Amino acid sequence: MLGRVNLLARETNTWVARPADRRVQMCGGTKTFYESSNGDRWLLARDPAADRVFVQHQANLPSGGYITDIEVSRFLELDAGPEHEALRRLVKEAG
């Protein structure tokens, strides 16, 4: 279904990237929480089959159009860019 999946970091599969044309269709849905001026998008995604919520980064096509999945806690440990602040606001609002 997904074809070849490239692990980008960590043996625990924290980050997984795949070409944009190989998007996973999830019944749980997604919510875009940030879109950058260059067209990159960050979404909060849910995979009910795996009972998992994660951040999905969809890179713009000039950057390769890759989709990267990362666990929410790991994403929040990273940089303090505007996409991280947007997720923190979303979590606080849902509070």
C-alpha cells in the first residue's frame, strides 16, 4: 500500500517520510494547524487503527513534496519555530 518507506531518524520510527503521492488515508482525519508562506503544511493527524496521534509535515513540491510523520512529544521538543508555537496554542485551546 505505501510502497517503500524511508526512515529518516531513530530506530523507533519516530520520523517517517514518503513521497506526497503516497499519502496515507486515515479514517481519523487531520487538522492543519500551520501553513508557511512557502507552502509547507503541518497537520495534527490521527490513525485510529494504531491508536496514535502525530504531527504530519507536508513539504512543498519544490522541496520534494515529502510527508514526514513525527510523534507530538518529539515535535514539541524540537525548535521553537512558528509551527511549534501554533501546535502549542492548539493544545492550550483544547485544554
